[in-house]
Amino acid sequence: MTATPAAGTSPELAQAYTGLLERPNGDLADFARRLGLDETAARALLDRLAALSLVEERERELVALSPLLAMQQLLYRERGLLEQRQEFLRDSYQTLTQLMSSYVDARFTGAGPRLFEEITDLASVRRRIEELAVGARWELLSFTPAAREPRAARAAAHVLDRGLLDRGVSMRTIYPDSVVDDRGAYDYARQLAAGGGSVRLCPELPTRLLVVDQLVAVVPHDPTDGSRGCVVVSHPGTVAALVSLFTAYWRAGRPLAKVRDERTCTSLERSVLRALLAGAKDDAVARQMGVSVRTIRRCIADLMARLGASSRFELGAGATRRGWI
């Protein structure tokens, strides 16, 4: 029996099913008569029940089936459809990835490549970066300044990252220490590290950079003005130099996994900052806190190192900016 689109409300289906339980082994005409319907409407109800695996028609007799059995059959059917869908998505993803790799090869590593290509339109810049990233075969290297980005853009980038990591692409990303000032960027970096990417921090970065498979690099046209577009580089010597630059910063960086959440500070540190902001001297702060002067100075030195402050004035400004005081 082929199921048809929905006909009738849930109470009508329940009444029809109950009728079959009370008077089993009837035929379609008997079923329609007991419900006060014509045979066309009765057939529509039967088709709904059949679609739910609650009734079978055996030699023109209608037999009500167990709801438990019906539920099991529905689950098996839905699981089969889900597995088919997942297989389709896997095959489609693999096919598109292969096509993207071919596309990147044709544009950047094929015969007669354009060694330097300037792109000034920002929408085109984003598309080209996505194309290159998706086409990565084994490695992505990047300098990522902690620029504020819309939440939707970070969510889309996170999906792309997950796909690359699931394919086994190595992702090494360097952020500046200031990433901890941006909650969204900092959380994104932590998610990237938790998902299998490698993330390090450096005090400052020279520019934004993306290197794909050590074959193609993307750098901004003007490091001080990202709105002027980018340059896509496939010149082997230039790309090798950029990889060396990345490697030097990577070796000097500190792993994100070893960095505590620097957006917060302890209650002692917060009290010390408030006292300093009020103009108190180290020994007065120590007496107020009930600790040694050495402890207070070590605390201040640690705070200055975390904020990259060269003076206590900069320490106060940085702590205020982060909302610590």
C-alpha cells in the first residue's frame, strides 16, 4: 500500500485506529461505514495509518499493528534515510574538495601561473581566501591579528576550520597577545585549539598572512590598511621567505594551551590594582593586604608582563580597559 499525503487530523487517526482494534478483520467498506465516511476519505485515512506502519491490508482485510512495532519500523526507516543522507554529504564533500584542489592547481600552480595577483575588492578577497583554504591539502599557516569580526563571520570560519581539521589538514595559527582583549576572538582561538589546531601567541605580528601548503601565500596590499585588498603570491622564493618568517614567529611564540585566561585576574590582583589606582605605595598595599612587600611587587610584575605594560601607568590603563578595575 502506498502512503499518500496527510488526510485527517490526529484525533481522526486515533479514532480510526481504535475502530480497527475493536472490530478487526473488516474490509475497506466496513471501515468506511463505521466511521461514517465515503470510501475515498476512508482510503485516505488508511493511507495515513499505513504510512505510520499502524495497519496492513491482508487479502482485503484490515489488520491493526502494534504501535511499538510501528515505532521501531519508523526508526529503522528514518535511520536508513539519515545514513543515505550522510553518505551523500560525505561523497559530495570529497568530490567538491577534489574539484577545489584542481581549481587551485589550475589558478596558482599550473602552467604559466600568475606569480603575483593583486585583489582590491574586499568581497573578492574573502572569496579567494576561502577558495585557497578549502583547497588546502596538508597545511595552513596564518598570522591572525585580533581584529573584531561579526559573530556570523566567525561561525562560518569555524565550520570551515572543522572541515579542514577533519580532513587531516594541519592548521598553525599565531595571534597577538592582544587577542585576550577581544572575547569573541579569544574564544574562537580556544575553539580552534580544542578542535585540533595549533595556536600560539606573540607580543605583536608584522602583518596578516595566510600560507597554503607552502605553495601560495596571501598578504595584505598595505599592512596598515586592510581595506586596500591583498596580494596572492605563488612565487616560490617569496613564499619560502614568508614560511621562514612564520617559522621564526612560531618558535618564539607561546602555546595558547599554556596561557591561562588572561581576561580575568584574582581577587588579590584586583585589590592590588585598586590600591595602586588610589595612589598607595607598595608597603602600604602590603600592610593593607596582609602580605609582604615582595609578594605585592611580584604580583605587580606579573600583571605588567601579562598586559605588556612598561610602566605602572600603562598597567592601570590596561587593567581598566580589560574591566579588571
